[in-house]
Amino acid sequence: MTGQDDFRLDRESLSRALAALPPMPAIVNELLRSLDDPETSGEELARKIALDQVLVARLLRIANSSFYGLRRKVVSVRDAVFVLGMGNIRNLALAAAVSGPVGAHAAASGINLRGFWRHGVATALCAGMLAGRMKCSGDGAFAAGLLHDLGRLVVAGGFPRHFQEVRRVRQSRDCLLQDAEVEVLGIDHSAIGRQLAESWGFPDALCVAVGGHHDAGSLLSGSLASVVHLADAIAHSLDVAGDETDQVPWIYPPCWNEAGLSWADSQELFQEVEQRLDAYCEMFGQH
Amino acid sequence: MDDSVQELELDAIAPGTVLASDLLESSGKVLVMAGTALTAEMLEAVRREGITRIRVKGEEGSGEAEQERCESRLKYLFRNTAGNGPAEELHRLLIAYRQGGQE
């Protein structure tokens, strides 16, 4: 059975792959920290964002895009913060920082990046809407939803042969991705994503949500992980990724009960996600 | 918004169907504008871009077959959740949603 064992990922080769990824721009961590810090003012963040020229150009382009339909041109970061809102600025900065370098790194493996981000954005939108019902911060939930499958990009980019083998096993067994990963790699994308999130110094709750969204032990009441767990399942059920063999994962009953979605709530949630998805994907540059 | 918009597999779309949202190339440039009646050439160009599903304006008439397709797709997506109460509930809510929100 040496063939099987060839694909095991040990901690060391994983750490090497993570170290080979581009570092997270400092501003992203500042923005993430500001999620937990009510003292940070928009003014202060605008000043910090202004130091990152790539981000500034991107934010101004978005603030002036048809999505917002403004008549007056937005020319300063302060105006952009006002137009887009702090929540969106954070999410955009995150999406830009992760999708660029890490996405480019993974593209060669043949992963469907467009589908990957559509699923991420749908999960983020669901998470943002479920958060209030599940006693969690909406902004944090959006960011966690967007990044929950980060580990998949690490496998695709750092270990393309392993990635193909996981894909093969998943298809032949018709099982969930994480089950195929555990069988082939000995570790799944959520644990790998958590390592990356930790190495980038992301806030703890976000690291736990990335690492625990499939793990019943992490799905505590009011946790970001439980919001992402349910949002991920709903996003799969809305079938947005264009993955023919997609499937809805098992849902942990306490999470479902905590959200307490009525029939009407659910219909509104599905509709909101579908209506906003294309615009958000466009806004984040992930069509 | 517009009730008659639906998202379909590219393969299921016949020339002449009207596009409901802008289609974008990977570079971000607009490939085909919303409101355009798609020609066979356009559909081919869209396929070359690697796009597999698009949003189109649908006639109300094509209901039954479309409904059946939606339900069998949902059944497939939920194929491995037997015995999981919340997933079964979510499945029911989505069938209702795809039927246009009838309780």
C-alpha cells in the first residue's frame, strides 16, 4: 500500500508549503483586528489603508463602479470608506489579499477558482445574514464565510498531485471532500486552512471558524464556527459553484435549531443570497 | 426583482434566449451585455470562457420540465444526507423555494 501512503501530508511539508505562500499584507491583519476592537475609528483605518496603494486603487474603482450607482466621483479613501462602509472595506481587502496571490498559486492545479469563490461569497452572504440569529458579529461572519475553505487552495497550489488524488477518491467514493482528504492526505482542508490562518496571525475566532466548520466539537453556541458550518451547507444547497458533483454536507442539529429559520425566513434568505451573489462576486473581482 | 429570471446550464440554452445579467470574461471585461438575445456564436464564446451556467430571462411556459430538473438536481445534491433532520428540512425548504415559494 505504498501508493496510498505517498499522499500523506506531514506537518513539515505542510509548513514548508505555507511558508512558500506570499505573506499577508499588514493592512489585512489591521482590518481583521479592527473587527474585535470597537475603539478603531473609520478615520484611523482610512489613514492606514491610504498607505497601501494597490488597495486604494481597488477600493476607489469599486466605490465608483456601477454597483453603487453614485453620480459624484469618489476620489479619496475617506469617501470610499463612507460609501462602501467599514464592513465592505474589510471584506474587500481580505478578498483582494487572498484571491490574488493564493488564488494565482492554486490556478495551475486546475481547481475551479470561479466556483471556489462563488461558493465562498455565497457562504459569506449566508453567514452575514445568519449571524444575528446565532448571536455572532455580522462582519466577522462574512469574513469567515469568505475564507472558510482557504485550505483547499493550499492543497491545490502546494500539492497538485495530492489534489488530483483527492479529487479521484472523492469521485469514486462519492463522498464529501473532507472525507476524501482525510483518507488520502491524513488531514482535511479545514485543519490546513486553520494552520494558514494562524500563520498569517488572523484573529482566534476566525482561525477556529476556518478550522472547525466541519467539526461538531467546535460548533459551540454563538461561535463563528457554527455560523459558517450552517452557511456552508446552505451555500452548497443553493448550488452556486457550478460543480456537477457537489453535495450538501451533514448539518449539526444544534446549529440548525439555533438559527431557528421559519419557512418565510428561509425563502427570504435563499432569495437574498441569489440576488446579491453576482454583484458581490463582481465587486470582489471573482466572476 | 424580475421573477422570470432563471439560472440555467449553458447546454440547456437555445439561441435566441435573452441574457439576464452581464457576462464577464476572466479579465473582468464585459463579454455579453444583459438584455442581449444570445446567438449560437455567442454561446460558443461563452463556453470557451469556461462559463457553465448563466442567468437568462425565461418564459413562464417552460415550467414543468424545469421544475422536474430542479427537483432531481436537489435530490442529487442531498443524496448523502439521509437521516440528518436539518438537511432534510433544508431540502424541503429549497423544493418550496424552487417552486416559487409555495408553502
